[in-house]
Amino acid sequence: MSEENKIIYVDDWKPQNEDEVFLIPDNKLVIIPFERIFEHDFGSKTISSFIISRTIYSNKLHKICKYSNYFINFYDKDKELLLSYLKIKTIIDDKSKNIKPKAFIRMLYTYFFTDNIKNAIIKMVDDNYIVNLKKEGDNKKYDEGMEFNNQHGKILFRISVGINLVIPLLNHYLYTSGNDEKSLCNYLMPLFDIFSDEDVDMVNKLSNYILKKIHQNFESNKGAWEQRNMLGDDNFLVHADFVFKKIIVTDVIHKFVFNQNIINLISVVIDNNLRFHNRGEYKYLPKRLNDKKDMEGLSELDKFEMLFNKIDESLTILSDCNKETVIKKIESMTNILVSEKEIQFYKDFHKFDKFQVNLVKYYYARYFNGFRDLNMLTRDQYIKLLIILKRRLQSQGYVFLPYILSGNIKTKLNTRTIQNKKFIMKVETSTVYQELINTKFAYIIDLKEDGNMILNIISTVLNTAFSYVEYDAPYLLGETIEIIPDVVCEEMLTYLNQI
């Protein structure tokens, strides 16, 4: 590993050149440059991109990629792991295949965790394990169920490294397959069987530890637990299962680093979860309401019902019906169908901004006869209309505006009006601009007494930096949209003239 068998610990290691970097974190993507690594043109721009849509993992990509790169450099000289990444990624991206979750799990653990890779992970953990969990010279007697030794620590680290290695493939599969699997635990649990020693049941050990921690909390906070149970919330057994599967296995184990005490981390995470679990959710103590009438002829139940806001439900029902009808009409008229996968992509990556939303609503206001129903669109409905609008604009020859409408604002919206006289003159002498201010927007401009309204909109688009969020080109995610101001200005004027 280094001269005189001196180990370079993963937490101290830094790659010296590009050839030591195989997994590259990039916003919500992991890039594995297969063409550079294998010196072969695979004929696909997307083969190297793994979409990491789960925030709990995308926030730790630098750590995940560092540990993975270290493993490949020092423990996988034959690049067996990289070949497995390429093979499984190719299968995932093959749209002719519909891989069910159980089939994916079987494929992942068959191809990925070969004997060579399993032994290499064990060796990496043995070489990097430095925190001693055994309490030396302490004669106190502790509850055995609450104690962890170094064997337990090494098993947990093996599982952690394994999770780090599978995160790119697992996240990419879940995203591209449209599998809305809320319990990632199901995909990660096989690692406990792979890396536990014969004399250790790591699932049972962790579960008992969590159960004891929760039971301790239950004994000192009985009132809070009883209140939650009375109000139909989970009991401590159900919550223990949730903490093990969701909090520890899914959200925490992948964060382990060798220079920290992982049992302290697990303990703190559980304590924090219980602290928030037992407070703040119920503002008032429950009180039984009776139906006995008072002197004014009102019962406690009557007074309670009087506190509710009253709305005309018929308006909501009519709005829902109208929205569905209009959207179907737009789909039929444009002959543009939007898949659930595409909607989910924009739900995952597009950050809604009021400025962009309003530009989209302005376009559709004529179809909805105003803004009332538009303002009650669900997120899915809005995204569907956004995608339809993007495609319509692209078919009409728009170059930048479709991407601006669906892109993300990189820093913040810049609403400063451009003061460049040459630019202003060029815009104001445009025939489209004259048409807008003298006819289409004349009433609004007079009403608001704002002659710069159109210039303000165009200036905001030109002054603000946008990044790509493009379903058909996910590898561009996060890249800045490099615009040509004159073209964007012309597109904005044309667009405003269409609404």
C-alpha cells in the first residue's frame, strides 16, 4: 500500500492525479468516466452518469466517492468493481428491460459482491480500523446488550463501505425504473448477511440496542409515549423498527468514517430522534368534548366546530374538474403526452421559482379563462403543463427559453433593470415590443403606471444565471445555461406576444 508497509488511511488519503479518481461527485450525479478508464468509446453520453436523487445520499457524495476511489486504488487493482459498475449500469439503462426490485437485488449482489470484492472490503476495514470500542481497564459492569466490541465495529464498517459502493447503482436504478420504493432498507439488508461473522447476528445486535435505548426513553417519558399511543401514534416497538430500518440502516451507516466512534454516532442519532419524537408534535393536551348544551344552547362540540374555517366545497370540486378537463384538452390539442417518469424527474430536480411559474401561467391563462384554477394546480399538473410548453416552444424554434423555464436559478433572481441605452433602444424599436405596449399590454401598463414592465421581465431573464434541468440530457444537470442575450431578448418578446 505504501513504502515499508505503512498504511495510508482513507481519511488521510488524497488522490495525486486524475488517474486515481474513478467516481466524481457532481451535484446530484456521480460520474464514472468509463471511456477514460477503459480507453474505449461506448457510444453513449449517459453511460457515465449515475443519478443520485435521494438527498440523504447526494449530500454525502464527496465522502462516498472518496471512500470508493480509495478502495479501487488500493484494493481493486484489476478494476473488477469498475467493470461491474459498467455492466450493471448498461443493464439498468436498457429501456427494453423492466427490472423488478427482487431481480435487481439478486443481480446487484451476484455481480457486484464477488468473493474478491468481499475479501477486499474486509481487508480495507482491517487496515483502516483505528477506534477501539473495548473499554480497557474499566471494571464497571454494563448491560451486555448496550455494549459493542471491535468485532461489531468492523462488521458495521464493512457494511458501511458496501453501502458506499452500491449507492450510485442503487439510486440510479430507483430513479430510472420509476420504482417509488420508500424503504431502501430492503435493498441494503443483504449486506448484513454478507459481512457478519458466523458468531455474530448484527441485525439482532443493533435491533436490541435500539430497543433498549427506546425502552429507557419510554421509562422516563411515559406520559409522552402514552399520549402518542392514545392519539393513534406508534408504540415503542413499532418505533424501534422504524429507527433501525429508516434512521440507522438507510440514513446513517453510509456516513461512517474510520476516525470517529461510530457507536457514539448511532447513540446520538437515536437520542436526537427520540427527543424530537417526544416533544413539539402536540401543542395542546387532549380534552374530552361533550354534547351537553349550555345556557346559550351550545355544546362544547358545537363550539369546537365553529372554529373551523368554512369554504365553499363546490368551488374546489368545480376547479378540480375544470383543471383535469383543460389539461386533457391541451394534451389532445398538442398531441404531447408526458410520462410519469419525466414528471418525477422535474419533481426531483427542478426548484420552483415564482418568476418562472408566473411566466408559465401567463401562457396558459387563456386556456383556463383566468388564474383561479391555475393557482390551484397540483405540483404534478404544473410540471405536466411546463413540459408541454417546453416542447411546444422547442417545436417553434425557441433555443434558450424552454430550458430557462424549466431550469434552476443558480444563485438568486436578479430583478435589476438593464440601463444600457443601446440595449433599451434596440428593444424599444422592435416591432414586437411596439405591438406589446400599444395593444396587448397597453391596459396593464396604464393601470400599473409602469412603462418598464416588459423591460423588467427581459432584464430579469438576462441578469439571472440559470442551470440545466433537462430530462432528455440528465448529464447536463447543474451546468450553467450559456445564453446569447440578443437571441433570448427576441425569444422573450415573441413569447410575451403569444400569451
